[in-house]
Amino acid sequence: MPHDHADHDHPHSLLPSDPALRVKALETILVAKGLVEPAAMGAILDTYERRVGPHLGAAVVARAWSDPAFRAQLLEDATAAVAALGISGRQGEHVVAVENTPEVHNMVVCTLCSCYPWPLLGIPPAWYKSDAYRARAVREPRRVLAEFGVTLPDGQAVRVWDSTAEVRYLVIPMRPEGTGGMDEAALAALVTRDSMIGTGLPERPR
């Protein structure tokens, strides 16, 4: 049927095209209908924008790079190790840390849905939840890594970990060369979200 683009009665036509404005418009509608409490929404946004996220995972990795005793504890019982740093919460109850080495590169996927260590890495990216990533990461991990810009040496094996509702994984990437004199804050700035999933590498110091 013909569509009259001058007809502005459809709900989608009332929302702005900019994603941020669309979110704000939807929030306004939900609040007006009494479906969402502004204070509760504000608390949720604050949590996932500032209180949890990749910056916490990066701090954990930087501590592991700097402190051999903490690294050993992290690899033995990551849940307890990160809890000792004050990091815990929903979707992070059972965490396992896996360490990249010159022999093995680790990569994480959730083949069933999108299980992910939210307290350490924040909300999972859209590609992590996609059917393509979930299927191909298991079948052809090297090709997937190459599409992320990660080309591994032939002698370095790839190990894929399947995250579940019971166990979520944190990849400890290899510490970049030339970082011997850097403190934990400077090291954490080199740790990317993708490097803690295994689809990326840490940045190199400038």
C-alpha cells in the first residue's frame, strides 16, 4: 500500500532520528505513563556509565601485570580476587580469569546468548551478542580475530572459552613491551575492552 510520508500520526514519526534524542523521548514517554521512576532510571544509568564497566576490568589487568601475588590469586580464584578490590555484582558472581601467553591466545564467546562479566566489562557490545560472532568464533576463531585486526603468529594457538550463566571469563592480555616503568594507572589506560574479551590487544605505550 502507498505510504504517505506527510502522515505524522505513526508513533515512529514522533521520535527524533538522533539515537540519543530517541532514547530521551522514550524515557519521557515511559515516565509520563508511570512505567519508570526517574530516580531508578538515573541510578541504573549511573551504575552502567560510571560505577561498572571496562575501566574496572582494566584496573584488574593492570594490577595483575604489576603484582605477581595478585596475578596468581586472580588465576586461581578470580571471583575472590576481584571482590577483594570491591568489584562484584549481578552477572559477575562467578568469574574465571584466563591468561594470554606467547603459546596461547584466549578468546571468549557465549554461544547460547550473551553471558558476559558486566561488573568488570560493562554491558556487552552488540557484536558480542550477534549470531554471526557466536557461531563463527567457535568455528573459525583466527578468521574472526583477523577481522578485528588481530593477526596471531602461526605458533600461537587460539583457545575459545564458552561463557555461560554459571561462569564468565576475563582475558588477561599479555603486557605490552616497553611498559616496565609504568604505574598501574598508566598500564590500565593501555587495556582495551576487546583485549579483555580476546578480540583485541592492549595498546602500546606512546
